[in-house]
Amino acid sequence: MSIQWFPGHMTAAKNNAEKAMEINDVIIEVLDARIPGSSVNPVIKNIRAGRQRPHLKILNKSDLADPKITEHWLDYFNGQPKTQAITVSAKNRNDIKKILPLCQKLAPHRDSSIKPLRIMIMGVPNVGKSTIINALHHKKIAKVGDIPAVTKSQQRIEINKQTILTDTPGMMWPKINYELDGFFLAASNNIGSNAYDEIETALELADVIKLRYPESISKKYGLQAPFPEDELFLDGIAKERGFILKKGKPNLEKAAISFINDYRQGLLGRISLETPSSREKMIERNT
Ligand code: G4P
């Protein structure tokens, strides 16, 4: 799969983030709860390693993820040094309320208007950073949109007298380590739609969902396990949805897009594409 991983503004974002890391007290990394491993950004990981700031990992979009698997991810991240992990659905006010007190706990010495708590928020495009900032600020500040990397320049936001938040543009990495990460990010809408192949992505997505959530496929498309392999699976969806080309052939591209959208919108139920152990095995297979 060919993905243009590192557009120019993302290089600039990395440099700016490095500088900002020096003057911030807590780093928030927003992850997609459906793909917490794939949405960890190795660039952020490396910058952090040099500057060991306390780190809050927010597993966002938890309303779309499998709650049991999200628990495993929380245990996994909470076992890492100087790291606290929580699950959030940015659309839920009570979830948002958990964020600032936790950041304060991570840097208790920064608690006044003279020494305000300085927080930096990072994460791959479209993971929900702007939605979280808007909810924290009770105002629409950052631009929210479903096009990855829509937030382009860093901005400093005064949340209250004691708290300053720096937003960074969506950051991706120069090189993807594992092909599956690319497919998971594409399926979850973290990569611009011109940068991946819909059919290939839908088939990789289908492989995971067929295996782990077969009932969601039966319920949504009326297909029964064992499900058709490869493009025959998309063929089944195309027929079920009436996506037929002029010459009577199934429109596989339309079926692929529709399947990906059903996953993105949670219409297949709450789905997690990876667990800490499935990720570990995937890494072993690829090294
Ligand atoms: P970014 O700044 O990291 O690039 O992401 P942004 O906040 O723009 O969010 C990207 C999309 O993800 C938005 O959808 C937003 O509503 C959605 N989103 C953010 N957090 C959550 C969450 O916890 N759960 C769910 N289900 N969706 C979330 P959009 O379609 O562009 O906007 P909207 O029509 O949903 O408002």
C-alpha cells in the first residue's frame, strides 16, 4: 500500500513539537481506542524519550471500541513508566471532566496563575484532539473536521487562569513500521482518502472483523459464516446493498467504501481491531 506519510507541514509539526515539549509540563497523547497500538506515533514516542515528561494517554472514541479490549489496553499502558491512561468518548461531558484533574496530578507543582500548568496535546490526525480541546475550553477553538491533518498550526489556548494547552497539528511518522498499521489507520480515517486503496483496506478490515466479530457481519449484511473470501466478500455486500454497475457487475469499490464507513460510524457495533497480545504477535511475525 502506498501512503504519503510525511507531507512538509508534518515535518514542521515534529520540529515545533520538539521545541514545545521543552516548555510543557504534561503531554497528552490522544489515541484511537479501536487501534491504540497503531495510533501511537513513534515520533512522539522518540521525542518523549528524550524529555521524560509525565504523559497522559487518552484512548478516545471509546464509544466505538470493544470495552473489554479497551480494559486490556488500559492495563498495558498504565504499566508503562510515567504514563497514565484513561478512556474517553470526547462527546461525553463526564469523560472530558476527568482530563484536567489527572493532568494536575501528574504535575502538582504547577497550579497557579504564576506557575500555570502547561499541557501539550498530540496525536495522529482525526483522532479527536480538536473535539477534546473544544470540550475542555467550552468553546469552539480548534477546527474540527474529518479530513486528517485539518488542524495545521500550533496554537496556545488558555483553558483557565491556571492551565494553558498547546495544540499541535496532526502528526504522522516518516516511515510506517508495519503494513497492518497503515490499513488500520486508513480504515479508522486517520489517513487522507487519496493516500490509500479502499478495496485493499476494506479487505484487511474484513479479515479482522470476520474473525473477531462474525455476528456483526451477519446482523448488518445478512451474510452467514463461513464468509466469502477476499473480493467475494465485497461482492456479497455489493449485491446486498444493490451496488451494481451498468453491465450488471457488482461495484466493489462502492461496497468497500460503504463497509469502511459502517465500521467508522459504529454501525457494525463496538469493534477493536487489535489487542495488546495480537499486536505483540503481529510485531513478532514482522521482525
Ligand atoms: P483531530 O483534531 O484530532 O484531527 O480530530 P477531530 O477532533 O477533528 O475529530 C475527528 C472526527 O472524530 C470528528 O468527526 C469528531 O466528531 C469525531 N470524534 C472525536 N471524538 C470522538 C469520540 O469520542 N467518539 C466518536 N464517535 N467520534 C469522535 P466529524 O465527522 O468530522 O465531525 P462530527 O460531525 O462528528 O462533529
